[in-house]
Amino acid sequence: MSTEEHKKPVFRELQADDNDPEITEISSLCFNCGKDGMTKLLLTKIPFYKEIILMSFECDHCGCKNNEVQSGEKIQEKGVLIRVSVTSPIDLNRQVIKSDYATVKIPEIEFEVPPQSKRGEITNIEGILSRCIAGLEQDQPVRKALDPESAEKIEAFIQVLIDTKKCEKPFTLIIDDPSGNSFVENLNAPHVDPALTITHFERNKEQNHLVGIYEEELKEIKEEEEGETDAALGDNVTPDTLADEVLHFGTNCPSCNAPCETNMKLTNIPFFKEVIIMATNCEACGHRTNEVKSGSGINEKGVKITLRITDPIDLSRDVLKSETCSLSIPELDFEVGAGTLGGKFTTLEGLLVAMKDQLTGQNPLMCGDSATLALKERMQEFNEKLENIISGKTFGCRIVLDDPAGNSYLQNVYAPEADPEMEIVYYQRTFEHNEELGLNDMKLEDYEENE
């Protein structure tokens, strides 16, 4: 394989001038005649959506053909739980991206669609209900002939779904996705939607198995990586040598999934703490990313930092935003939840630019043909206000960093004196905060004993 071929993304967009789309051909068994047929695989991506695998099978012996599409998207670090309060017909038009592993529930009518019972899809809330109704109605004639009693009960429940679809009464739609790849449209975007609640959670053992992750394999991979790291560092490993060392390890590009290299370094932020900075540069697609993780665990208290921007120099302040930190701009009625931008060590201007790029370039329902005219107008107005803040034309707005783990930092340009434009508040975490951080399940005393 040449160097040029090696640098091509694994999942590429379909283009008419691409002479080498890298179609993989595999000889496989034909289930119709039992002889060998040919399966062709094409790895591609849908713009603003996700990676997919196109599969085509054809048997020259019996003429049997079959086409199938499978998801090629990666499993996110955390699962996602989405709650939508549906109170009007407008809510039924919310666009929904549902993965194969998502469970759909409506508690008010005790309705549930289990994971992997249907393929992942792009639809809306009304479409989810319509497909469920169509699925239940499909075999009703046969049921009425063989089991009239069950058919009557199903007919009654179909009517309940039809009434729910008409939105005669408010109801709650819950999407529980361990893979973290489901999404529901925010009708007030880019502002906060009071009817939409999104919570990220750590997967348990059963959920890991559902998405194809097994602890034994992860443990072996971790031990292998630790062995490679120890071999690279040598025997004389001390905190001082580790701080001066830049570690390199292989990974996959988060954009195109091509093999690339990630650099990692332990560094110390003055007046704060040690952090781990990781940077990835993909030669295949040019994607660059950096991420910051705390090197000292979770603090006893959470921290809330509020900065009022009064001068263009405020945009040059260093900022460390951990992956557990949320960011908000009250004057714009805007909030970015924890985990959205990941951990970043940059300037305040760089953080706002990354936030803007995330909104305009990587959101599947805020750009392209999926966006409505009203949403495009709101996004244009919001981007103009945000751009005025980034360019230093608008002053007086507040930037709020809220980190329950206490691992975020904003530079005090008056240090060691107090900053008159910055307020730092330390607070006790709530039960919900500890639940999201996984602290409620930790056993800190006698943890070696079997319960």
C-alpha cells in the first residue's frame, strides 16, 4: 500500500471524480443455494449525519441478490438519556436521530420500543409513533383469525397510540441510548429548550455488552497499552521525567477514522494544578483536535467561574475547560452542556470560536437542507451576536463556567491579587452531580471486602 493510499480516510464521502472508492470484495456463502457468492462493502459517510457501511451481495449461481446498510458510527464514551415533553403538535415535528441501540419509551401509556428491534433512522416524533402504529397493524388480520382476544387488545392499544399521535394529552418521550448516538432537535436552538433534557451517563456492564464492549477485552487492551508506555519510558520513570516527556500512541481520527497518532504531555498550570494535554493531527483528512484531562482527580467541591468581559484583552485569558464543565452566556440565553466540547486548554477567544464551529459545522440539524428557515434566521442572528463578542465589539456580557468536578480554570490577569471582573464560587455538589460523576457508586471504605 502506498503512502498516499494509507493517508486516505477510512470513511470517505461519495464523489463522482473519485476513481478509487475502495470497494472491498469478499467471497461469502449464499443462503439460497449454498454456493459461493460475492459480497461488496463500501465505507462512506452521510454529510452532517454519520458513517455507514453499504453491503451488496450477489450470487452468480442462482441469481440471489441482497442489499443492506449498516451503521459504522463509533460508540461514544458515555450513553445519553433524552427526555422530551410533548405538549403541542409543534413538538411532534421535532427531528429525531435514533440509533440501533436506543430504547424509546412513553411512560404515560406504558409503551416501550426495545433496542435493536428496529434499524437506526432519521425521523420525527410523529414518525416514530406512525411506524409503531403501522407495525402493530401489519399482522392484525391474521391475529383476528387466530387469536381474536389478543387482536382486540392490540386494536385498543393502537387507538391509544393514535390518540397520542394527535397530541390530545401531553406526554413524555424518553430515548435511552447506551451508544450515545441519538439526538432530538432543540426547537429553541441555539437557546435553551425547557422541554428538552439531555443527560449523559456511564454505561453499566449489560449496556456495554449491548453495544459490543466487553470488560475483558478492554482490560487486555489497557494492559497492553500500559506495557508499551512503560517500555517507551524505560526504567528510570519519575514525575520529573514524565513531565518533560511527550508520549505518543496510536489512535483513530475522530473525523474520518483513519489511523493517526496522538501526542500526550503532563503540564502544570500556574496557580492551578497539573493537567494532561492530548493533541491529535490526522494526515488523512487534516482534522486537528486537542483535549485536556485533569491529572489530579475530582475535587471536594465544584466550582463556578463568572467573568464579565470589559476589554478585548479578556479574550486572551487562558482557560481550561474540563469535560465535566458546562458553559453559558446569560445575555444570549445560551448554554453548552458538559461533554459537548470535551476538555480544552485554550484562550477564551479560542473556546468561543470552537463553540461557534460546533454549532454551525457539526450539528446535524442546524445546517444544510435539514434546517428550517426560522432556525436559519435564529442561527444567523445568534452567530452575529457571538461574532461581535469574539471580535471585541460587544462588552458587558458574562461567561459562566460551571464544573461540578472543580477541574476548570480561568486565568486571573491580576494574580496574585483578586480579579474585579471575575467571581469564583466553590459549592457542595448535589446528589445529581455526584450521580453524573459516578461518585455515588464508589466505595471508599473497606472496598477490598466482598459485599
